Amino acid sequence: MASRARAPRERALPDQDYERLLRWRPRSLQSRQLLAASIGLVAFLALAGFALDRAFVDVAGQGLRERLKQYAFTYAGDIEWARDGSLIAPDVPPDGRFNRPGSGLYADIELPNGYWASDSARGPQLPRGEILSGREEIFDGPLPIVKSDGSPGEVYRYGIGLVDATRSADAEFPYTIYIMEDAGTLPRQVRVFRQALWGYLGIAGAVLLLLQAVILRWSLLPLRRVIDELKRVQRGQATRMGERHPRELQPLTDSINAFVESERENLDRQRNTLADLAHSLKTPLAVLRARLDSGAEGGELREELDTQLLRMNDLVGYQLARAASGGHALFAAPVAIEPHAEQIVRGLEKIYSSKGVVCEFEIEPEVRFHGEPGDLQELLGNLLENAFKWARSRVLLTVRPGAAAPNRRPGLSISVEDDGPGIAPDRIAHVLQRGVRGDERVQGHGIGLAIVQDMVRSYRGELSVGASAELGGARFEVILPPGL
């Protein structure tokens, strides 16, 4: 029981942290992009600065080694040997600092029987080195020293071992040249470089951040235009979104236009349904008013009242069914057509069993209906029922993919044919005319054609009526365009 009581408190802390995170994060898309890009830019500049800093330190250290090595080789080329074997230093050193005591640049030549040091080595206590073997090189440091004023210091040291074979034919004379430089020179160079590096990187970062903000504002300008157009549609100042938008935003604006048009069509359909219902109820109400005004007897009036109430109930049910089947979801899941068609045909075969009508299918397996299953049943049910009603013995249902468009789902083509008497060409427009209500719809292929016509319109499709070349009767074809 104790563990169950603690569990909600343990889960509450992450939820609170998550809510605080949601409140903190920027809600503006531009702010989010600018923040993300700024973090990336700062991280890139920091890594680039670190890499450049390390590269400069390595290059500066290598440059110091090469410079000291050059001094050592210059000394090696300029020194001479006296008859007694003592060393004769060059009159002009490679650098004037070698002649200034405590200048920070020192030369030390280690000999088997002693050593020689430059004038700059007078005063400081410098580390002594060993005699290296021929052509052996070392570069070490920083090494501790004591400066002329007694303060501690450090130096970098380069040494190279040399052998003089000209002094004696019997033996070689080894010696080593050490060149030392104050260790503070390299840190000063690195410090100056770092100041310049981070200063320039800071200026570059500020300029890039400003340029980045300008570029983001410019790149999001089409999105602001979409927002402005959407506000105009919401206020009623425009009927739809514009057509000229970037490719990335075109599906969004197309979907918004489709949604707006669908809502407008649904509103028009509801108004038409109410108008049809009101117009249909006018006749029964007028009959009842006339019977009341005529002073009919109670039994006769009751019988008339039952008849008209039943008629009005049928009219209301019919109009509500039309209103319910008129709308559809914009992004409905694909629906397999053949199972619904088989279910409808099985029911129709029972109703028209006395006629012995045979229904044939030509349905491609991969074809799908992108809409509400109820709309598919209503569409197929009305077309097939009309075909069964007027067919003599055969009905043909053909379903195949319709037109295709890039980056859109393919359209759909549904045709129903029968071997009945067909429809005269001059009656086709009357059969498909909207507003024909009541008993007038029974003419031609019946009342269901009006429902089919309205439903096809709601899917922005086309309904065509003609003669069947294969069966000889009527042919109804529904063509739905490619979807979003």
C-alpha cells in the first residue's frame, strides 16, 4: 500500500518539469529557428576557435623549435677552433640579443673539456646540458631558471650534437650546441593571438547572428503571407487562399482551400436541404388547412391527418438521410470497394430474385475509394438498385483508377451498366436536374439519382449518363478527381 501511495508523487515531478519546459520554450516559429540556429552558430564558432587556438599553439611551438634550430646551425657554421683546441666564437651572433646580458635568448656550447656561453647568459642561472651524440637533437621545456634579478623563470631549449673531425686525424671531437629562449615569449604570442582570434570571432558571430535573423525573417515571409491570407478568409474579406505559394506551403494552402470550400458546400447543402424540406411540407400542410376550413367530419379528418402525417414523416426522414450522406471527411482512409459491392448486390438479388438478374464485376484489386464507407454504400446502392430495377437480365459494375496527378492519390472511375431500355438523350438533363423532388424523381432511373448527383458534387466529381456499348441499356459513370 505504501508503494502505491508514493507512485503518484514520483510521477508528478517529471510532469511539472515538462510543463515548465513547455511554458519556457518559444512559441514563435521564427524565435525557435533563431534560437536553434544561434546555438548551432555559437557552438560552431567555439569549436572553430578552439581548433584554431590549438593549431596556433602547435604551430607556434614548432616555429620556436625551428627558430632555435636555425640559431644553432648558424653558430655551428660560424664557430672556429684555435690551435690549442679552444673555441673561437663568431664576432656577429645570429641575433643581437645574444650579446645583451639577460636578454632572454641564450647560447651554450658544451665541450668535452668545458663549455662556452653567450654574453646574454651572464647573470641568469641556466640549466646545463649533456654532450649529445652526433646529429642527435632534443627540444624540451619549459625548464626552470633563475633570472639575473633572482626571480624564477623558464626557458625552452633546443640542442643538437655535432662532431668536428678536422681537429685531429686520430679522433673526432664531439660538442653540443644549446639554444635557449625565455618561455614567456611563446605565451605572449599565444595570448596576443587569442585576443585577436576571439575578438574577430565575436565580431563575426554578431554579424552572422544579425544576418541570420534577416535571412530567417526573409525566408518566413511566405508563411506570414499565408497567415495574412488566412486572417482575411476568417474575416470574410476573401473567399479562399491565393494560388502563388512556395512548393512546401502549397499542400497546406490547398488543404485550407479544400476545407473552406467543403464547409461552404456543406452550408449550402444544409440550406438546400432545409429549403427542400420546407417546400415539400407545404403541400401536406396546405391539404390539412383546406380540410379544416372545409369542415370535414371527425373520421374523415382523422384519416386525412394520418395520411398526411405519414407523408410528412417520410419526407423528413428522406431529407435527413440526404443531409447525413452529403458531407464527407477530407482525409478519410482508403476503403476497399469490392466487399461493399458484393454486400449490396446480395441484397438486391434477393429483392429482384424473380427477374433473375446477374451482376458482373470488373474491379481492379488495388483500386480504393477515399471517403466515408457510408458514402460508398449510398453511391453504389443507388446506382445498382436503379440498374437492377430496369435491367432485363444483366448488370455490369466496372471500377478502375481514374486520372493521376503528381504527389496526389489517383482518381476513381465507377460505371454501372444494364441491358434495360436505357434513357433517351433528351431525358438525361431532366433526370440529372437538381430540384426535381417528390414523385418527379421516379422518372428515368428513380429518386436515388438526385442523391447520387449531390454526393458526386460533394466529392468534386462528375456524373455522366449515356448508352452502354456492351449491354445496350443505360450507363452511369462516376468520375472522382485525384485527391490531396
